[in-house]
Amino acid sequence: MGVKREQLHQWFLEVKRWLLPLTEKEANQTVGYAFSQGTRWAVLTNGDEWRIYDAHSKAPLPQKCIMTIQSLSSPDATEVFSLLSKDSIQREQLAASYRVRLIYQSVQSELLNQESATVKMIRKTIDCPTIPNVTKSEVTDAITLLLAPSPSVKVKQMITTGGVEGTEKLPLALGEVYSINELYESTCTGNFPVSGRKPEYISFSDGSGENVANWREFTGVAIEWLLQKYGIPAMPISTGSTEHASVNTAAGIRYCYFMNNEPIHSDGMKFHSIREFSIQGKVVYANLHNNAWGFVRCIYRLMQAIGADPLSMTVRLKPQL
């Protein structure tokens, strides 16, 4: 079903069956329809999950998706729908918001690339008798801290003037960095720091990392890296929430799974949002239908199952603009 909004400022809406998993096939179809009609913004939904794509972008399909809400109850829903309003479209606020994000990501990529001309210039500028032999990695480490959004936050780091590993309060300019362990513990105390916030970068124990746009993408990237490094653990893995791990039904108790060898829970009911992972010829499935709180607990459970240290993976939140 296609819906247009005005001749000059319009968007295309593709509505799928309620809770139908939105795969690459559905996304390609929606973006293709919008592009063929000369419409830049393509909206794909199954009634609960909503995605906005830039049909005019030349980037690969995953990068065409500029915004996602996992559920109508998501804290981000109001913001996303406001950007699709008539007034917002006519004022090109969606385009402006997307442009700011692209510029931010480009600046971030330049600053975190050790081989970029900008990092080399900074290194040359600050390399002096007071701070001799500054390395490019030290420059990008400092920039990573500056890009984090909170005025003060614990981060696990290597103190280079002696090689001592520790945890320290640091004055950060823009936002927060948390380990999976810290986030998991906060869900147990009820003091969850990321409610209404989105992740923007996930860092791994080998020094690598990846930009992410939302908690669902964060979870998919984390699973992929963990399975590639440690292999597939014993299945199934239950959801990260005690109260959601089992559900009373007319037929008895259904155990809800986060990951399984088949995309089903204990009673045979299918996962809501299915993601397949293939590692060395073996296939497992993850249920990516959750909120930030639930996704964090699920990744913590997976790290426990494979023997990975939950302190070794960190996530940086997007700045609160």
C-alpha cells in the first residue's frame, strides 16, 4: 500500500502484515517503490516496528535506514512520527535531522581514524617535550573520550603512564560510555541510565568497534562479533529478564528464548523479530524483539554463556542534543 503526502514534499508508506518480520526483501521492495515514484522518504512498518529509509541514498540498504522504532510504545516513537508530520515534511525537518546525523558521523569517522590527516595533524601539534612520543592511537583514545556525552562517567581504560589498568572518573564533554556489566547491574538496581537514549558506537575487547543506530542494531552487531570470536554456545539462551523468561499459558509454561537453534520458543511459538546467524556452517537464530533494558540483559546472558567478560564490551550513547 502506497500513501503520498503532497506533490513537492511527500513520503511513501509500505504497510505489511501485523508483526511480520521486516527482512531485507521487504525493505528493498519499499525503497524500490518509493524511488520509482520519485519519493525520497520510504516508511516500512508491520504495525509495531517502523523504519524510515532514504530512497535517494546511494549507500547500501542498511545505511539507507535512517531511523527505526522497535515498538509503538518506544520512547522514540513520538519523535519519529513528529518528523513525518505534514509540517515537518514541508519544512524539511526530517532532511535537516538526517543531514546533522550524517555530518556528525563523518566528523566522528575522521577523528577516530588513526590514519586520517586530522589525527596526524593533532598528533604533530601536541607532540612536545611535555608530552613526548604521542602515538596516533593515544590521540584517537582521547578523542573517543571527548565524544562521549556525559560530564562525568566511569570508563575502563589503560592508564598509559605506567600501564596500569583501572577505572577512573573522567570529565567527558558530550556523553556516556558504559560496559555491558555496568548496564546489566543497573537493570538489577532499577537505575538504568539509558532509558530513552540510543547507542551510537560499540567497542570490543580486540580494539575494534562499529557504529550502530539503535539498540536492535547494537544487539545484532554484538551477537555477530561474539559468535565469530567464541563460537556458538549451547542453545537455547533465555531472555535476559527473569519475569519474561517464562510465560504462563493455557497449555502450561512457555519459556521465552533470546536465541535458539530454531526461531521458536519452548512451546513452538515463533520469534517476533527473527535474525539468522551463520557461523562456520552452523545456524542459530536470535529474537530481536525487545527494548533497551531487555537487549542489554540478553547480551549479558550470551556473554555469560560463552565465557566472555562483560566488562570487555562497551557502548557509547548518542549525544543528547
